[in-house]
Amino acid sequence: MSDSPLAQSPYEVLGVGAAATQDELKKAYRRLLRETHPDTGGDAVRFVAVQRAWELVGAPDDRAAYDRGSRGGGAGSTHTAGASGSASPPGSGFGPATGGRASGRPASSTVKARTYGHPGGQEREVYLTLLREWVGRGVEIADPYDPALVRSAPREIRGWLAKAIAEESTAGLVSTLGIGYTIWNNVLSGRSANGVPETIDHVVLGPSGLYAIQSEDWGGEVRLKKDELVGESVHPDDEPLHELHRAAKSLGRSLGVKFTLLVVVVPDAALAEPAETVDRGRLSGSVVVRRSLLPQLLRNGVDGAAGGRGGWGGGAERTSIDRVFELRTRLQNGIRLA
């Protein structure tokens, strides 16, 4: 099961309430095993999810540990961006990532990418505000990132935390690419929606191109349908690729640059294929990619993507160091962070 704040709880997978008796849990588990078993025409993905849910809450001791917020590790530990592409590894809590930096100079001897802005910062602030309102005034929250508390919160509140973790994880991965790369986080596009300033999660400049990136986690699988992302957990009115396209167009116009590629990054488990590319229309060349493969994409580009717009070769040609420095200066002078 996914460790995303938006992922279904074992109780939701089994179709029972968190207060269900052990007998009710067992009956639901056995019924769903029969309904979802692939040999009887069931869905293999759901079958595995049902088994995993039972592993977490089937035994009284395991259920008690899950309800306390423990998943095999300390509930207070913070997440890191692992090579698996998961935003929060098993056993972790949902607190702010450790080791992240908002300045352009890393603390260690390892030379990292220049990084500006605070990935996930705004989203965590909204999460904390909504969580306090939901819990109620005057109620002290010992740990707002306690997994048990997070899982009990409404989906809208959990969504802000999932978004924050997704941004932090992407920024952590990009920072490992080296000094040839620069990443700006929470970049104002110059547009607004319902009075709220619109942002691009990450703008990344490197030898292979200039990228506009959104980090997402809807808590479930997604796929491309024509030129947009869809999935059970994606609201029908949401248009993440189109929204990114509009934001990147606005920002590019104000800066006098053209983006090589528009990228939506999702947890590895959310995408059946390593990456999917829009192959026609206005968004042609836009990519949705598993998080663990993002560094490879940013190093090599995508052959044929963007058709060499703005002097980039979509991965076929790498621009000169002078060109990178020129663009970095222009972006640094023109970008405004939220």
C-alpha cells in the first residue's frame, strides 16, 4: 500500500469503519478475497491491496500498532526522497524533510545543484492551518504529522500535505544532479486563479534544457488520456497538464524564454509505465514521469521532445556552458518566488 497521506487506509480498502470489530474485519476480508481473486475474474491490483490491508490490521497487535500510527518505525521520523520514488518510505512520519536547503550553497562537501525557494513550504502552512481548524480551537496538537492523526483527517487536508511532500521529494532529487543545474521552487507564474497567485512547483535549468515541473501525488494511479492525466483519485475538473502549460506560457513570456519540456512528476507506484508522453496537440511533448526517473530525464532530456524550441534539442543536443550561464542570469533576475 502507498504511504501517501492520500492513500486509502486499510479500513477503507476493506470497506469497514475504523471502529469495526475484529469479526467484521475478518468477514470483509474473506468476502473481498473472493470478489477480487484473479482466478474468479477479480482485479489483481485490488486483490493485492486487500491482502496488504489485512497484513496491517488483521491481527489485533498489528491493528493496535497501526492505530497508534506505527508502521514498523518511529512515527516521528521525517521522510526523505528515496531512490524508489516514494515520497515517504515505510515507517516514516510526514514531517518536513531533513537536509533540505533553500540557499544555493550546500553544507556538505558534495557539490549539489543551486537551489532557491522553499519547496512544499506554502502547502505545509495551509495543511497546518486547516488541521488546526478541523481539530478545533483550544485543542493542543502534540504532533501535527503523527500518521494516525494524518490518516484521520479529511481528504482535502491530507491533500495539502501530500502535495508538500511531493514537492520536497522532487527538490531533493534534483539537488543531487550537481552544480550544472539550478532549481527554483514555488515560482510565481504571473497568473492567478480565484484571487490566488498561480505557481510552478519547480523551474529547473541544466545542460539538457529548461524544465517546468509540477510535483503531484493524488494517492492513486494515474494515466494519460489523450492530452491530460486522469485517474480515480484525480478530480474530473482538474487539468494538471493544461494548467502547467498555461502557467509555463505565462512565465516564459514574462522572462523571454521557452521551456524545453513540461513535466508532471508522480510517485513511482502511481504510473504503470516509467513515463508517458503527450504525442499530439498543443501539449505535444509534455511528460508524466515516475519520480525516481526524473534525474535521468533531466540529464538526458527526451529525444524529439520540444522539437528544439528555444535553442534546445530535446536531449539530442546539449547547449553550451555560456548559454546556460546567460539563461541562469536572466532567470535569477526575473523569477519571483511565492
